[in-house]
Amino acid sequence: MSEIEIKVPNIGDFKDVEVIEVLVSEGQTLKKNDPLITIESDKSSVEIPSNFDGKIKALKIKVGDKVSEGDLILTLENISKTKEEDDQKPVIKKEIKKTQIIDPKVQKIVTNQNNVLNISSASPKVRKFARELGVDIMQVKGSERGGRVIESDIKLFVASKSNNPVNNENKNKDKIKQEYPHSEFGEIEIKDIPRVKKLSSKYLMNSWTNIPHVTNHDEADITELEEFRTTLTDIYTGEKKKITPLAFIIKALTASLKKFPNFNSSIDDIEEGKMTVKKYFHIGIAVDTPHGLMVPKLRNADNKNINLISSELKKLSDQCRNLKIDKKELFGGSMTITSLGGIGGSFFTPIINFPEVAILGVGRSEKKQVFLDGKFVTRTMLPLSLSYDHRIIDGAEAARFNNELKENLGKNFAYKLAI
């Protein structure tokens, strides 16, 4: 029996390259070309294989170490076979096979060892993505040819862990063990999380982990719309009407949904290739309340004028703030609008309200210098942030939808919306 040293081979001009994965453990039996460690430079990730057979005697390296050519990775016991051992080989195999059947503990050990040796195949980019999410890529089942792992496999793996109460419980326990109590650093106050926020958190987590979000940012010119809105008066009393821009945005969004029905859909089963396209237009409105965010639905927005939409918006907001809203009114939407215009800010990344496939974020409008018809003019611009489910909607379709929405909020269309 002899000892063999496995060292870092020639890796070019790179020095002090970080070890990002150790793929083996002490006592493990290796075959030539089995991967040992993964190192990562600024440009790429590389797996370093073994160039000998043998059993690992001692690991000399760990994740986070910096290595260069010639650094020792591990030592191997190179077991030489004698004639006597070869004669006993058939008997040993038979005994091991028998033990695997009789003793389930031994079977489990052998199975785990085989799993360790079955190294997941993935690109450096995917491995980096897994590390950023704290995912052991060895535990992820690859969906591509040969078991190759891609980003969507990692997202599904994270989602499965998030939806597992046992895993969540263990994760919370681990987190508590790793943190110092907040009280050690100063005065604190313990408060209950509002019930509405606790209820909505699981829906937000489900949406964020299961839906591949993409957000398209754009600006709509609402100069004429604002001029029209601020001059509206009651035909009977002559008093100025107080109608918020949100009422016009709802009408514009509804008109856009009619032209782009994919945005008014839900995925029933992505594996079966089924989706539900809705023929109704129920617009969700994110309402900020002292209890947390609530999203009631303004039903049949396509059949209501600006005055009726404006009055219903006030009614829904009051019901939410007073917790008088029926639970069913929080479900069954076409698409949601979340507006920060009354608070401030411009662009953001809203989370899709599952099972919808898109959400429109609206920022605060602002007067800007815009190059129009060969000269710079002052226009009122409205920030739009459209998040969409990339499984159903692609980037080109989202850009076209935003263009349609901008057109619906633009010059002359405000008069049509008021009808």
C-alpha cells in the first residue's frame, strides 16, 4: 500500500484561485478522472479531476482556500492487489451483496456514497447562481440531457423547499442558532406581525419563488390626460370633480388587456400546457392599509365609466381599511395595479399577484423636458413598471403591451376613456 499526493495541476497564469466546491470526502474511494474540487477565477469555473485510483486518506483543502499550481489537494492510499486478494475477490463480492440485502443501514451507506459520486453537471454560471441562493447543487435533479442542471431546476428546488413546512421549520431553527439575540445590542420591542401581512406573506413567497419575473420599465406621456382630468366639472353643480389618475389608468389598462389577452390569463398546469384566458376584466387595486397591503378587485372595469370607477375605488379602499371587505373580493382578478404615485418614487419591481401573470407598477408623474417634433418641450411623464410571467409572456410582447398602454394614456384618448 503506497501513498499518493494529488496536487493542483497547471491552470495557466492564474494564481491564488478560490476553491468554491469540494466534491469528495475523506475515506471515499476514487476512480481516475473523478472530480475533486471546483475552482473559480474572474473568468470561469473549472473542475479538477483525480489522475489516480485510490482511497482518500486526508483532504488538505477546503471551500474558500486560495490555490495555485502545485498546491496539495489530498493524499490517496493506492491499494495494490496481491494474488491472494484477487483469489478472494469473488467471495468478497458475494458477501457484500448478501449484506446489502440483509442490513438496510449498509444499503443506505452504499446508496449515499453512490449519490456523492454522481456529480451534477452544470455550467459555471448555473453553479454560481446556486451558490448565491445557498443551494447545494449536488441535491438538484437536472432536467436537461444527461442530468445537466439549469437555472430553472434550481428555482424549482428552492420552491420545493420553501413549500415544505418541515424544511421551513428546520431553516428557522438554524437561523436562530446562528444569530445573536437583538437585545444584546440595545433596547428592543417585540410586536406581533399584523395578521394581513402574515396571510399575504405566503402568497408573495409562492409568487416570487415559482414565477420567473421580468420587469419592463417605460414612461407614458400623460400631459393631455392631466389637463383633461383637472378640468372635469359636474354638469349640474359646476363643481370641480375629484377623480384620481388611477381611474384613467384602470380604463387604459382594460383597453390594453382586450388587445393582448395573454395578459388576462392564468397558468393552470405548465406541465400539461394549459392556461385559462379570462373573458372578464376585473382589475386588482393594491390598497395600502394600517393592517398591511390588500388587493381588492374592481369588477367589470370595461363596462364602467370614469365616474363609477372613481366612486368604486373609494368604496373598496374604505372597506379594506376598515376590514369590511369580503374575502372573495380579494380573488379572481385579471391583472393588478400597484401605485406609489401618491407617496413618491419612480420605477420599481412589483411582485406578480398569483395566479395572475402580470402586474403594473405606477410611480409619481413628473414634468420633464422631452424632445418632441424637433424641439424640447415640457411634458408630464408617468413611470410604468410592468412585471410579467416569462413562462407566458416574452419580452417583445411586454414591450408592445406597454406601447399600447402608453397610447391609451396619451393624447386624445382621455376623452374616450371618460365615456
